[in-house]
Amino acid sequence: MKHAFMKNIKLLAVAACTLCGCRDKESSAQVAKDTAKPTPQTYTSNLISQKANSTVVFDVPSLLRLSMLEVKKKLGPPNDELQANVTDTERSLVYDKKGLRLTINYFVRTNQIDNISLATINHDTTAYSYLEPIGNLRHQDTTYVIKPQEGEKAGQYHGLLITPNPPVEFPVEP
């Protein structure tokens, strides 16, 4: 069925090119080929967007004021724990769930969250707003700041960077 659908799209594109005055069969075929391919990024974003309308995957605001022990207790063991810099003053907890990656960056000595990244795994997207309901985020909330993370290509985004506002202060641990 999918093959027949794609073949019909190609035929329609070739016919449109012919009517519009494309010069040769090769350029008509190229237009048909380009027209018939949905990008994987668009397809994946649409799937996530449809699921996002009703599902909170990570409740980011509830994590911003927690210590790292409390975060681990709430989310369970991370998929990965990274040393974020050479001096080992910053680390990251990484959680993957439902095609999303939550990265919690924190200061080792204070257990203070520096920021949280909520991003898609393995692709960039042209719209990042669908991540807000997935992370239970609202632009109107003044307890955190949301910034889009730019992707590799112009006009694309990798995810959202959420920073506590004002930053959380924990006592320094010995």
C-alpha cells in the first residue's frame, strides 16, 4: 500500500512538472523524488508531538529544586552519569525515556542543579514547542527560564535548556 501511494505521488509530481513546463524527464523525476520523501525528522517530531498532547514524560519543574539524591530517588538510576569537566566540579545525570533525553547538569560540591536539558534523541527538529508539555513546562512560569537549544543546521533545534530562576543554593558539602 505504501509503495502504491509513493508511486502515485511521483506520477502526480511528474504530471505537475510537465504542466508547469519542466524541461526534461530527469528534472521531472528529480522533483517527483524530492516531493515524495517525508524527512525522518519531521515524521518523528510529528509522532512525539501527537503523544505530547496528553503525556508528561519528565516533570522538569519538580526536579529543579531537588538535590541529586532526591532526583535519583524520584527518577531511579540514570542511564549514564558523566563528568562534565576536567576538574570534576560538574557532572551530568542522563535519563532516556520514550525517545527523549533528560540531562541534569549539576555542581558536585553543592549538589546544585546548574541546568536541565530536555531533548530528542538522535535528531533535530524544526519546532521545539512540543517538548514543553512533555516536560510539564510553561513559559509563563517564573521559577525557571526556558531557552531553545539550536541544532546542527540553521532553523533546527535539538531541545530545550531549562535553568532555575533564581538558581538554587545548597550548602557546600565537605
